[in-house]
Amino acid sequence: MKTGFSDYIERWRHTLGYGVHSPLAFRIVKECLHPESRYAMYADDYIDSVYGYSDRTARRRAYLLVRLVNTLLPHSIWMPGADRRIEDAVRQSFRSIHISRARVCPKNADFIAVFDDTDTAAAWKLLAGCENACLISFAPRQSVIPEGADAPTLTICGRRYSVFLRRKGMAPVSYTVI
């Protein structure tokens, strides 16, 4: 039986990378979700100038999204309901990646960033045909992958986001971080 404190210790260990056995998951935790230092990206100055310190949540989302895109290097990104400034921040560093904010998902999108007003379960169904795909959800935690849908092979859940990845040949694994 887990207590609240032991659950916190387990999440804290995963946040630091301890107990994360998948190389891809370790890389995402250490480089994207909880980087040890702020590394220079072309988008950092843009994000700081656009958001300043007024909208801290949006600034954090933009930083996280840019770091994930830098690590996974998708071909096409679909960001329904995204703020135009977040899209511009991603474009600052990755000019060759196709980015769409349309209501309908493009056929070739292999990275989806879901914000508060979009259902995570519906977005995951759109990635059903992709072997290598990523879904990051900034929506509340109650939105989960639907039953009967292909399960993600890597799930990393934090307080403010959930990252779901599907990789060909990878065993399913799940981590909870702070």
C-alpha cells in the first residue's frame, strides 16, 4: 500500500531520472521535462520577449514544446487551439517542420500538442495509423487514452502535462514525474 509520501518519493526519483530505464524516456525527462540547465535555443529570446513574466503558464508551455520538438524532431505538428505566439516560437527554431493550427488534423501529423479546449482521447485516435508518434496534452489529467485505442508505448505524466509516445518495437512503460 502506497502512502502519499512514498508516492511523492517515487515521482521525485523519476523526475531526476532515477528508475527511468528506457533510454528515450530518460532523454525526454532529462532534456525536455526537467533540464538541468537552460540551454540556448533560438526561440528562448523570442519567448521571453513575447511573454515576458506576465503569462508564466504559457511561457512554460512554449519552452516545453520547443524542447520536445528539438528532441523528437517530428515532420509535422498539429496544434489545435494553440496560441499564435507558441506556434511562432516553434517556427523560430524549426523552419522545416510543417505546423498546422487548423481544426482538422493533417494526414501526416506525427506530433500533436493538445491544449485545454481539445479532448486528448479524440486526438490520440487521430494518431492511430502512425508507428512513431507523439501527443503532448496540457489538458487536465482526467482526459486519458480511450479504451480500445492503441495504447501508447511511453507515458510520462506530470502535474501540468502528459506526454504519450508510440514507438515501433518498444515495450509499454509509464512514469509519473513531479
